[in-house]
Amino acid sequence: MSNDTSLAFDHPEARAKAMAGDAPLDRISVRDHVVEVEIGAFQAERGLTQRVSFNVVVEVRPVDDELDDDVDRILSYDRVTEAIAGALAEERLNLLETLAERVAERILGEPQAMRVFVRIEKLDRGPGALGVEIVRAVDEHHARPATPQADSTPHPHVVFLSNDAITSANLGRWLDQLEARAEPVILCVGRAAAQPPQTGHKMTQRRVDLLAIEQNAWCLGGRDDRCVVVATRTELDWAMKNGQISVWAPSKIVLDAVDGPRVGPEDPVALAAWFAGHMEASDLMVIGAEPPRAAPVDIIVQDITESGL
């Protein structure tokens, strides 16, 4: 092998040494850290875990004074493994590339970290290890904020609409009032009255029932152009920042959630309550349906005959 090829297949620590330049930095490393995790874009990777191996090398700025054998003065190995655990806990991911970026971002948030090499490999997807490796550094593109940023997380107003509410003559007036609210609005629906196909298999039936909810979401979108069907957290975040009324299509967020809902699509109001908690909503308004027995946010019940919210 050429030197470049050999280096590409070597441990990240060897790559770190080769890229050190004239003023090499100190390095810490975590080798062969294996975690069981659900990850992957293929259907065969959903609903089960697989072994994923992490190899991480962090280049750190030198300590100006004596260490005095004090663990608080260095970048601990625990901070590296915590970065991995934190990235895995955020949400279910499809791509190793996304996971690597998030691990690197967390590590570079540490004051001592200057550059990080992250290699992640799936150990159970084939006869060999399948993986990615990235290098990220603290520079103008990855600069740490000079001061802590204020919490800018939006807290939306989540509204569940029953099927009677969707077809109500009051729908337009409700949307007028929701549109005038200061906080962003996300609408949730259940499935239509028609029974969806029955598969006889729990996992596939869950997918079918979630898709039935999404069909009903598109029906609501067809009744009023202000109701835009969205499926991903990125789309929701954009909509909340830009004043768009969203209708939640639940499949992706439900299936990708690390701590997913304990209820299924057959109880759409309870599912909407879980979603409200997941989105850190200000409250959940239920129009034309019985409220959930419990919810992580405040509940407001609206009678379908009333035009004022």
C-alpha cells in the first residue's frame, strides 16, 4: 500500500500523528468503544440494535501550568464517551456520517479540544466493518461561542383536530385565530374514519396506521393552503421560525425517536400529547375529541361547536 492508503486504513491516532505538522499537540484517544444501538437507513435496520465501534482521537491544547495530577485540568476520557452517548440519545439516526458530525461537535465544545478524529464502524452489517471517518477542528467554521447563547427554542402551540373538526365550518375561523397567535402552531390529526389495511403483523401494522394518519394530514392540507404537511424536525423548526402552520406527519419522528411514544396510532390524541412533550410545546389544545388521560403539557379542551378559541 502507498503511505496515503496505509494511513487511510490505520487507526485515527496514526492519522493524527501524520497531520500534526511542526507543532504537534497532545492527544487523547478512545479505542474500540463498542455500543449496541439502533441506527441505519434500511428497513432491515429498524426495530433492532447492532454493534457500532467508535475510535476517537482528540488533539488538545497544552496545559499552561502544572497538572498537579488533577483530573479537572485535562480533557477526561469520560467526556469523549459522554459525547458519544449524548449524540446517540438525541434521536434515532439513519447515517453514520450524521452521528460522526454530532460526536465531533460535542467534543469540540470542550475548552481543551482543538481537533478531533472520529471513526465509526458498523460491525454487524457485513463480513467486515463498514464505517466513516471524519476530521474536524476548531476554526472559523467551528468556532465556539464567546458567551452562552440564550435559549431560542420555540415552544409551539400544538392543536389536535378530530375528523369532525377537520370538516367543521369553523375550521377557517379557528385557523385565523391560530395564525394570529404569537407562538408557532402545529396541527395534529388522527386517521380517517375508513379502516386502514390490516397486515396481521405488529410492526408493519404500525407503519400502515401511521401512514393512515399522514393521509388524513394531507386531506387537511387540501382544505386550507395555510396547513402545510411536514414530516421532519428540520422542516418543523423552519416552519416555527417562519410563521407557517404545520400539520404533523408522524412516521419519521415517531420511528426515529430514541424514547418513542408508548401509545400507538390507534390513540391519536395520546400520540399528539407525546408529540407536544417531544416538541416542548406550550400546551395542547384538543378540538372535538376527548383529552388524553395524562400529558406532559397543559391541556385545553375546545368544543367543536364554538367558533372562538
